[in-house]
Amino acid sequence: MSALFLRTLLVVVITLLPALASAQGLRVLARVNDDAITDFDLQQRVLFAIRTTGLQDSPDLRQRMSAQMLRQMIDERLQIQDAKRLGLKATDNEMQQRFSDIKHPDAVTNLLHEAMEAKSLRHSGGGVVRAPDVVDQIERLEGLLQRGSISQEEFDAQKSKLLGG
């Protein structure tokens, strides 16, 4: 009798598990070998892109950016997996060289520090974090435009807004 109960319970749990996962925002959108990309991961990446570029958040923009961001996330996971498979590891010198190749390394450093501060402030319940400077926001917008995540009109409108026009 108890074996029948355990089997029934197991069937119910297995049946309800996908519904519980999707209700918690853990629906798998892509599987890259053994690595899963969930809808939560994608939503966070899209939200990060919107906030760092200063675009006006909307459901339409999120939807248009999602496909591009998902492809980018898949590519990143494949690159990381290939590097691990080949036993490649970046040395400190290589990482420093890559960082120095960035157009505005100080701005990136500031953004990273601001993001860490924002996260700690959110957890402690206070403060407002200064927005990235206009040049960085326009560069991010330009990247989104080149990837096709935003239209030329959206780029122009946001650039004009950032430049005070």
C-alpha cells in the first residue's frame, strides 16, 4: 500500500515540477550542452542592457531585445565551454591587457563599482546610484543599434534626450 502511495506521489511531483519552476521564473529557454539559460537569466540581461543605455523600458523593447540577448548568451556559454574543454585560462596579464583595450576603462570600472554599490544599497534599502555618463550611454546605445536590438529612430530619440535636445 505504501509503495503505491509513493509511486503516486512521485508521479504528481514530476508532473507539477515544470509548472512550479515556470511559476518561479525558472523556465529553461535554451540548453547549451549541460548549461541552462532560464527566462530569469534572460530577463536580467535585458533589464541590465535597458538600464545601462538609458532607453525607455517597455514590453515591446524587452521583446525585441530578448532574441538578440538570448543569442548573445548562448554564444557566451559556448565560448566558455570551449575554453574549459580546451583547458584555456586567462592569465592576470591577459586580463589586464583586455581591460586596457576597452575604450574607457575608467568608466567601466566606475560602472562596476556603481553596480556593486547599487546591489548593496538595494539590500540595505537606501540610496540612489549616479547614472553612467552620457558618452558611455551613447556607446551602449550604438552597440544595441548595430546588433539590431533597437531601431535608428529609437537610437536618435534617446541620443537626443541624453544630449539635452
